[in-house]
Amino acid sequence: MALQSSSSSHPFSSSSFSYAWKYDVFISFRGPDTRYGFTGNLYKALRDKGILTFFDDGELQSGEEITPALLKAIEQSRIAIVVLSPNYAASSFCLEELVHVLHCIKGNNRLVLPVFYEVDPSDVRHLKKSFGEAMDKHEKRYKDDMNNKVDKWKKALHQVANLSGYHFKYGDGYEHMFIGNIVVNISKRIRRRAALPVADHPVGLESPVSKVASLLDVESNAGVHMVGIYGIGGIGKTTIALAVYNLIADHFEGVCFLENVRENSNKYGLVHLQNILLCKILGNEGVEILGVKEGTTQIQRRLCRKSILLIVDDVDEHEQLKAIAGNPDWFGSGSRIIITARDKHLLALHGVERTYEVQGLNEEESLELLKWKAFKTDIVNPRYADVLTRAVTYASGLPLALEVIGSNLFGKDLQQWESAMDQYEKVLDSKIRKILQVSFDALGKDVQSVFLDIACCFKGYNLMEVISLLQAHYGNCMRYHIGVLVEKSLIKIDKNDRVIMHDLTEDMGKEIVLEKSPKQPGKCSRLWFHEDIVKILEGNQGTSAIEIIHLEFPLFKGEVKWDGTAFEQMKNLKILIIKNGRFSKGPKYLPNSLRVLEWRRYPSKYFPSNFDPEKLSILKLPDSLCMSPKLDSLSKIWLTLKVLSFICSDSLKEIPDVSNLQTLEEFSFEGCKKLVSVHDSVGFLPELKILNANRCPKLRSFPPVINLPSLETLGLYGCSSLEKFPEIPEKMENLEVLDLSDNGIKDLPCSFCNLSRLWYLSLRENEMYRIPSVIGMMPRLSWCDIILRRNKRRASVEQEEGLHGILTHSLPSSHLRNLYLTNSNLSDDFFPLAVAWFPNLFQLDLRGNNFTVLPECIQQFRFLQYLHVNDCEHLQEIRGIPPNLEFFFVVNCKSLSPRGTSVLLNQVEAFQGGLSGAAVELLFLSGFGAPNSLTMLFALQFYSKMTSLPHLK
């Protein structure tokens, strides 16, 4: 990884990372004060020591503006010395130069050293004496300046005065000795180390280097900070550490870059690394260490008062960190320790709280790096565009892969490129694999197995599904193993809870599996390539080595022509997943070792008669067109099932007695269009967490009573023939969200309130004639969405009865915050009841209803901030506005009268008058409905500045 060449908001430049300065030192000074005295002598002393120093003898100064040549000199300097003499601030040129020095040098984490020559630092900091007088003159002179340059100068003086530097005052010592001390200090900093090479062509470094530098907080001298950089092998961790090292090393008394700690500690031992650290920091004062414990003692004793920068690169064992940088207090205040590792857990174990995860290069950066590696230029023959895109896609942002491909194909023609890419896509390059496999080899056997399962078969799966599959496969929960893989940067969990990994890491895992039997895939433990699987099934080439088959055809339109006996030799097959594909016949044999069976469009009406799996945990048969499983008999045998799914199975008409499936946790028959009845036993499964009957339009018979203490998800959406919701005699405390939309349920039973933790309820598009009174008894319900779609004439008579029932049976609902009652035929009687029962509403949506007035009583909604009455065609008048309303939407209310509008405006003006510094914005859109009608969008929005109400004509 390396620097992006395009400009950005970061202050870093390519030279910053490569450390290619033209000058070691840039001196900023006031010419008339010190040119022929102190500063001239300092310049000569630095030059005599071989320190490349920029000293403006007046040729580059022109007027008051900084010339491009001088600005370039500042940018190309490694260290800046600012000589603050009594008349320094009198020069606007000097002040402009100081601003640029702080921006270009200090802003890039390079060193700025102030020299307070015959001035007190506090006078500079607080603008006293000559500095205060000078700034007063500048303020008068530039009082009309629009760029606020005087404020920038003041800020720059304050900033430089707070930096550590040197103070010289006549009588305190000899000037030549003072200059000598400065030169010795600068010389030590420059000679301390040579520039470390970052990359031939750095790409993509600006953002990560900026973020790591921010975590290091070099400007703060207090305390010791440890920062960890982690990510998969070849992602650029060391490159970032090198770039940061080159940027900030001049801030420290001592610096040390301990590279390849994993490899070198294995070769030479930890004592060798301890000796290197002490020697690099102490130089000739270093001591010879003979044992690790002696080394830790010496590091603590000798370095505890020194401000150092230490890079500990490629750590893979905690013992390495304990020997080299055991605790922050081993080092002096202001020290910074950077640790690069593949294992995030290792950093956490060592107490490293500040960490940065390295991401891959984006497509643009990847293409730039590849071009420079392969062609040494960014201008490439357009004929290579497709193959370059192919290479970038293959590398998936991994800098290591891009560098290997680019170097290998340097100087090659297009045909050689295409041939090489064919080979790369078949077999992972040995250099790339060697780097990636380091992390795999460090894993325990069980964790290695889980990694190979995911790489070969489960990449892209939901995390919980992977956990479920692996638990079925191994018989134990594998959460810990997955966590280890995340910490080792071998897999990630994305924002959608999918398990993902880098494409080349996936390729490495698959190659490891194939190496067991490269020419006979039937002897491999895991099968995923559809051509291999079809060959094995059609040729009966399976063996007892196969544990997992994951078959997914890419746009496969053919047919697997087999005799159905291919599974007979697979005695250890534990997971069989067939996502798609057509088979000439059903299986005559299925292994009893199976723990997971998922087969989309299972090609038979029955399972083989001798199929009796004792440990089957997951059974999924989606889209089964012809199978009619006899669940009543099978459920008596498969007592270990945890997941049972028949999603979109057109042949399924009933769910029989499943009372023997006491371990079942997930039961799904979503989208079964012919399903009519579900046996009562489904309502009494103690471990059931998910019950999914969504989109079963013919379902009429559902358990009249459910007692499912573990239930977390209940799906009855789209069951248009289901008329009754079951009774719930006991509390069910795990169900929090329930969607009963688009079904035939006419009411909710009183026992519905036993869903004691339900906070979201949707009753949209159903057969209800009134608002269920039990809603008012729900102890946690905060969000309710209702549309009383059916038979609006009858609803108009009965909808308020629901609210009356609420008031009769219970106390006001204090938790309900969001209430949606759209298109529910509500009349004017609704509001007094709603105010009484739902006093704490935050959002109320009443779109498409039949009331004619928004009465004054709605002002009692003290917490209401959102009110929607769009499409209320009978609304004629608005008499009140809730006191804390922020958004009020009134669109397409065709009957709203002019009088109703004027009352509204009066209410708004009165409402606005009670606000301090707030504003109300009204937008009226006319031209809809009757000639005198208004279509109005009314939005109350609060700003920090007052704006006036628009005039309504």
C-alpha cells in the first residue's frame, strides 16, 4: 500500500512518506534583527556540521508576499527553526512565513523548533511588549482585510510559543555555546537514522497515515501511547507504519524500527531483539543482554526517561510484546509505540486501546499501483484496459497481489497478460499464498477446520446461519472459533451480518483443501465446485472423506443424470446443501451421518426408506414441487431437529402433529400457497424461536392457543384466510416485533397483552372493523401501525368502539409513541378519545381519514412532534396545534376552507410568538381540487435564525 497521488484534504505529500527532503533545516528569522549576528552564526555552524540548511539571504523576499520559491523551500525542509527576536512580529512577511512553516512542516508532523532570542516566551504567547505593539499596528493597517490575516498571525504566534524550544538571554551564557547546543541537537536528530524506504510508488496512504497519526497524538507530550495497526497479510500494515515513522521520527530522542518480529524472534530469539532496541536508542551506551528477563529490566531502567518512537512490526505472540514493550511506563513521557499485527485480539490482550484496521485499496488506487508496477507509468495502451480490470478485480484491493502481478508481468505483451491471468485465477500465486497462509498456520486445528468450511462453502452467509450450520456439523457451538478468525483478520462480519473474507484468502482456503487430493476431488473433505460435484454424482466417485457438499450451479440449465446411489460411499457426509439444479431422479440413498440437509426442489416424493439420521439438526426443503413428507411419522424419528423449513413448497397442505420435535428452534413454511391447516401441537414447542407462516393465503386453521416461551419471531403476514389470532394464556417475553398485515384477523384477544415485551405491531390492510381494545393494555407497545381497510362503512360505526373499549378496560398507554391510523375512516369523535388514551404520542399519522376538524383538544398532545393529515378530503378546519409540534403535513386536503386556513395562520403566529429565536416556515401549494381549495404542505421547522412568515394571497 502507498500514497494516492491525487490531491486531497490531507496535508501529506509524496515526499513526506519517502522522506526525500531537499533541506535538513529551514530558518525563519527577522533579517534586520539577527541576519548578521545570531542567525548568521547559527547558519554557519549548521553548514560546518554538514547539515543542509536553507537561509534566505534576502534574494527570495519580495514585498510582503511569500514567493513560490520560498514556499517550495519550506515544503522541502525536514525541520524548521523559528528565531523569534524582539522585532519579529513587526514584519508581516515574517508572520506570513510563520503561518506557512506551521502549516507545511508542523502540519505534516515534522519538527518546528522555536528559538526565543532576547524575548520571553510568555510575551509571544500572550502578545505583550513588542509583540503586542506590533499586532496593534497590524490590526489598524489591515482592519478591512476580508481574509482575517491578523487573526491567523496571532494564532500562529500563540501556537509556536507553546512548542518546546530554546531561550537565549544576554548574561545567561555564551552565545556560541548556545548555538553549539542547538547544532548538536539537530545533528543528533538528523544522524539518528536514515530514511526508511516506504514503497517504489506509494498509493492510497494519505487517509490511513492521517488516521494513525491522529491516534498517536504526537503533539501531546503527556503520557505514552500505544497504537495497533492490524489486518490480513499483504494489506499494507508495515507500509503504513514506515510512512508514519518517516513523518514523525524527528519529534523523539530515540527511534527504533523492529521489523519482522515474528520471523526474527523465531530465528534469533527475543534477546536479539532486545539488544537491537537498546543499541538503536542508546548507541554506544548500549548494553549486552544475555537473557529475556535481564532485557526487560534493562529496557525499563535505561529508557524510562527517554522520549522514543518504537515500531514493533509483525507481532504474532504476546511474549514478544511482553519482552520488548511490556508496559507504557517502560518509556519516557511523550513516547509512542506502534505495533503491527494480524491478530486484533493480541493487541487487546496487551492493553492496546487505540487501533486502526487497514482496508484494501479502492479500484482507482489498485489500477494506479498495478500500472506503475507493470509499466512504470500511468499512461498505458488502451488495449490493456480489459486485462488490467481483470487483474484489479482478482486482487480485490490487496496491495501484495497487485505488486506480485505487476512485477511478474512487467514488459509482457497482451497475450502473456491474458495467459497469466488465466493461471492466477486457477492457482494462487506462491508468493501471495505464502504471506496469507501465515495466519492460517498459526490457528489451532479446530479453528482451521472452521476457516476451511467458511472459505469453501459458507462465505457470504448470514452470521447466525453459519453458527447454526457449524454447530450442527461439529456438535458444539463454534462462536469462539468464528471470533478467533475475525480477530486474526481472516474473516469479517459486514454491516448486514454477513460473513465475508478477501477473495484471495478464500482461494487459499480452497487450495489447502484441494491439496489433499488434487486429481481426485472425491477424496477431498469439502466439495463446492459444481463441475466436480456433478462428475462425482454421475460417476459414483464419492468417498468417506467427503464431509460437506455445497452445490450451487451458475446459470445451470442442464440435468444431473445419475442413478441416485452416489451417496452410498459418503459414509461421513455431514452437510449436504443443494441450492439449485435439476436431477434426473431422486436419491436412492442418503447417508445417515447427515446433520444438515438442504435441497431446493428435492426431486422425489419421499426420502429413501433406509434414511434414518440420528443427528439430523437442520432440514430445509424449499420449493419442493412434488414431495409430500409424512411429517407425522418422520417427527417421531427425527427427534434432534432444530430447524425445519418447507418454504414455498406447493405440495404442502397441512402441518401434522409435531409434538415429538421438542428441540425444534425454527419452523418455517412461508409461501406455501396450498397450506390450509397447522396442527395445534405447533403452539406448544418449548424451544421454538422462529415460527414463520408468512404468505400462506389459504391458511385457515392455526393453533387456537400458543404457549411458546422462547418465541422471538412470529410471521403471519399475508395469511388472508386466517380469521383468528390465537389465545396466549402465559406470558411470552421474547417476542418484540409482530407484523399481522394483510390477513383476515378480525380482532385480537385480551390475552394478546401477554406478549409483554412487544414494542412494534403492524395491523395494515386487514379485516378489522375497529381498533383492537387490547392495544391499550400492551405494557411495552411503543409503535403501532393500523389500516382498517375492509368495509369502510362498517368501520365508521365501530372504530371508535375500540377506543371506548380501551378506555373502559385499562389505564392510559404511557409507552405508545408512534401511532399510524391511515385510511381507517376515523371521524371527529376520534380525537377526544385519543388524547385521553395516548397522551405521550411523539408521532401521529392520520392520513386518508374522514374527520372534518382538528379540534383544540389536540393541544393536549404535549410530546407530539410529527402530525400527518395528508389526503383527509373532508378536513375543513384546524383549531389547534400541539405545543411542541415540529412537522405538520397537510397535503391534498380539498375541503379545507379559507376560514380554516386563517385560523391556522393565527394559531401559527401565536405559536411562533411563544418561541425564543425559533422560526416557522409555511409552504402553500395551490391549484388542486375545487377552485377555492388549497393543497397545503405545512412544515414547522426550527432554525437558529428567525425568518418571517410568507404572505398568503
